[in-house]
Amino acid sequence: DTEVTQTPKHLVMGMTNKKSLKCEQHMGHRAMYWYKQKAKKPPELMFVYSYEKLSINESVPSRFSPECPNSSLLNLHLHALQPEDSALYLCASSQGGKMTSRTRPGELFFGEGSRLTVL
Amino acid sequence: GEDVEQSLFLSVREGDSSVINCTYTDSSSTYLYWYKQEPGAGLQLLTYIFSNMDMKQDQRLTVLLNKKDKHLSLRIADTQTGDSAIYFCAEILDQAGTALIFGKGTTLSVSS
């Protein structure tokens, strides 16, 4: 299984709603990521979890709240979002840990994304 | 953070070679990467190059690295319509090597 599965594929929410995006991988990877991608733009890193601990938070507003319940799952909780938060949210995973000669560093496996529209 | 620069568009005919260029920011980057994103999909790693290499060839793909100028290029030989996609170069953000920063992306359009 070399897939990263994201649900839902599409989400429309109002500015007062609370919703969650979910991501799952069964490759035994220990690093998981959330990226945000606007149309015609590169993915922007939001959060990195390494061994289920938040290791990087790229100054993301608190209306986005990540959670890593276990090594296979990554959630992104959404609350009081703004229309400008509409984007494709990509989850990724990688082997994680220190780079060694046996790891392929920087190889992130991406899901197909959750397309979020905030009205 | 600083930007990883790429030209935004490239249009080629089927069978021609494509060359996509990238200027990265951190001269201490140990690995540099090329990712491909097809419409409606996530990103997929195409190839990578270690910083002590000048060139890496992988079937139709050739990566060239000029560390002095911090310039990376991806050459696709015999470009096919299925190569139409957005191509991102990327470098590692942190010392632990756990996160990537992507360039702006080059949209490659291949016409038959």
C-alpha cells in the first residue's frame, strides 16, 4: 500500500462551521505533513508531524488546528475560516527520522487533496 | 521565506526536448528534487539529485546542477502529451530534512 488517502475530496463550509479534514497512510511513515495549495501556486507548508509530535508550524492561524492521533492518521480541524482559506489542502507522508544512506530523503507521498471552499 | 524561482510556462511539441529551470535559495541544500503535479492530483516525486553531483540521468529525465549559481534544471527527452503537468523544483527546508519548500512551478504544455 503506497497510498495516502484524504477525505473528504471536496468540502464546502460556511465561516461559522467546524469541520475536519482527514488523512491516512499505512506505509509505516513517521512524518506527516499538511500543505495548502492555491490555484496556480506551489504548495505552502503548514504543519509537520514527526513521530506524532508537531515539529514545524509555519505560522499558521489558529483557526487551523492539526492533530496526529497515531502514526497513521493526521487530521486538520477547521473553525471560523475565511473565504481566502479556500484552497486545495494536501496531506503527505515520508519515512521521517534522520536521513541515512538507505532512506530517500525528501520523498514525500502526497494524497490527492481535499478541495475546500469557504463561503 | 525566500523564494525558489522557476519560469512559469513552457510549451513544446510532442517529440521535442523540454528544459525546465529552477534557481534555489540555500547553497547548503544536500538534496534537490523535481516533483510533477498532474491536473486534479497530488504531487509525485520524479527525481532528485544529491548536491555533490553535477548530473543525474534517469531514462528520459536528465537533471543538471550548478551549485555555484544555485541553478537546477530538468530536461525531458522525447516529450509526450502525458508529460503535460506542473513541475516543481524543491529543496529541503530544515536541517532534519523533514520538510520541503517548493518553487513556483512550471506549467508544461505539450502539443501533438
